[in-house]
Amino acid sequence: MARSSDMTSGITLRRATPSDLGAVDALLLRSYPRLLKGAYPPSLLVTAIPLLSRGNPALLASGTYFVVEAGSTIVGAGGWTSSEPGTGRAGAPATGHVRHVATDPERTREGIGRALMAHIFDDARAAGITRLDCLSTLMAVPFYAACGFEAVGPVTVPLRPGIEFPAVRMHRSL
């Protein structure tokens, strides 16, 4: 596996593989309850967290999903696809979709998310993508804005019948 050493000493970024599923699940389970707590009511989080904090095996096998490791611990993850989240359908030509980005809550503000997003931008550009869309959680809007995304407007993401998750659709040209 190719590793990138352009991050802080001891931190590596690499393409995810299906064998990373358990570690990505653990990252999401550490991250989402803490980082989403201030933006969503507990009544929604109690039903949404179990659905959100599962890695998608197909996404991990896509070749466009990445993990950031500190030693043997995954402290960041995220990627992009040309298919629209939740549909599996190809989106607009040259448009990619940011997918399931998370940082360990103990490692926020260390540049992990920014380095991950820069890598996603480079990888998507190399694949001919000229625009990235994302469905941001309410608390991640400032992060994505700092990465050059613009808010398009509020959306509701159906997680399961009866469980709708408020988000913000954002986009960025590459």
C-alpha cells in the first residue's frame, strides 16, 4: 500500500482497504457521538448514531476512500465517489461526492481533516472531477467552508424510514 508521508511525523495517509472496516467503524463510533452532540438533539442522535457510525464496505473498496493513521490507529477517514450518496447512481459528469469524512475527536485541530481533504481534492482532480458536492453535518459546515466549499442549502438525509437527518448541501469547484 502506498503511504503518504507529507503529514506530521508519525502520521500516514493511505488508500483504505476492506480490511480497515473494523477500525473505520471504531473511528466513526468515537467521532460522531462527541462531535455531533452540540448540533443535534439527543433524541435524534440516539437513533442516528448507530446508522452513521458504520463504514460502508463498498466505499472502503472503492479506491477513492482514504484513512489517516497515527501508529496503528486510524484517526481520520474520508473520500469521494462519482456516485451520489445513498443511491449508487452516477451523478452529473465530472462531479464527485465527498463521502463519510471523520476525524478522531481527540485529534481535531491538528490538520488531519485538512490534509485528508487536500488529498481527496488531488485524487478527484486526477480522475477528471471538476466539482465536488458534499452533504455536511450541521457542525461540519465551517470546516467545509474553510476548505473552499459553499453552502447550497439545507437538506434532509433519510437514514431509514422515520429517521431523517438534517444536513447542508455544499459544493466546491476543483
